[in-house]
Amino acid sequence: MKRTAEKREKIDQTKKYLSQAYMLSERIETLKTDLAKAAQPLSGISYEAEPVSSSNISDIADRVEKEDDAQLRLRGKITELETTLNRIRDQINGLEDNTQATLLYKRYVLMEDWVTINIEMQKVAWRNMFRVHDAALIYFFEKYLGKMSSNVTKCQ
């Protein structure tokens, strides 16, 4: 397939858009770890060291409120990132050609290298792998990104 400047642009924009998927997965896992840490009981509070007074109680209440706000923000960010990731996955799964969908999923969501993809997708010859990949990217662009090409990198 001879690449024109227009095709090259479509391929590059689609790669940029789909490449978000793996980084979104990594970011979601990091935020979930942060959320699990934030959900642990407050530490460093010793009731034996000093008597409990009303000022200590308000300090503790302030800390609890701040922790709750932090957890709420983390949950909101996780939900936002998961929504974006699920949209990308759904778009890939929405491709009519299963070979193209599988190839894009393995490459951009799972971040598998080309050799692994080729071994797992035995029905696609190594020589044709990149042609299928380019055709899938162009088709993906035309189906999903052509309408919103100005907002391709919006979700980061």
C-alpha cells in the first residue's frame, strides 16, 4: 500500500489516539493503589501520648475530612480514565474485521511487541502484518476519528 500524506496523517493520528489505552491502564492501576493506601485507617494517632481534648478531636476530624475528599477525587479520576479506556476498547471491538480488531487490541491496549503478535496471530503472515495494521488504522480513523479529528488527543 503506497502511503500518501493524507494516509500517513490518518495513521499517525490514530496511533496517537490508540496509544493512550496502555497509559490509561497504567494510570488507573496507580490511582487504584493510591486509593487503597488512602482508604487505610489514619495512622500516627496515639491516644496514650496525650489526653484527648476537643482540639485534638477537631484536628482528627479535619484529617478525616481531607482524606475523604482525597478519596473522592481519586475515585472520580479513576472513573473518568476508565470511561475513556472503555471507549477506546469498544471502538476497537467495533471494527468489523476481527483480524484488524485483534491486531489493534494486542498492539495498543496490551502493548504487545510485533513478534508476539505475529506468533499469536498465525493466520497473518509477517509480510502482511504491517499492511493489515496500516489498513486497520486508516479504517479506525475513518470510522471514529474523522468526525472528531480536531479532538484526537483530547483525552489524556
